[in-house]
Amino acid sequence: MEELVRTNDPVLISFLESLMRDAGIICMVADHTMSVLDGSIGAIPRRVLVDSDRIDEARAIVTDAGLAAELRYRNPT
């Protein structure tokens, strides 16, 4: 799994989940239970993860939806 987006915005997360579901791309939201530690104030961003084999397709879908600024890219090392 690779990180697609990192955000505190629950509406954005829901929208991304919907986009991925419509495209048949399995995604997972990581760190959503961390809100217990931060008192549910949203201090710890949640990560939307997708399968590594479909990360490019997922990025294209997010870009087409006008949300390219939200994308996370791995550090080329």
C-alpha cells in the first residue's frame, strides 16, 4: 500500500473513498483511530492508502477531480 493523501478533513477522506470505490480501487484509511489520542481535535492527519499497483491510476483520478494539491508523493531515493 502507498500513501495517496494525508489530511485531517473527513469530508475529503469520504470523497476520496467514494472516488476509489467507483474506480474499483481498494483503499484503506490509516490512523483514523488515532483521534482517541489527540482528543478528537484532528491534530493527527489520517492517511488514505491504495494498492501500490494502482497508485498511478488513483493519482490520476484525484487529479481529474481537481484535488492534485492534496496528493502525497513518495520521496525518490
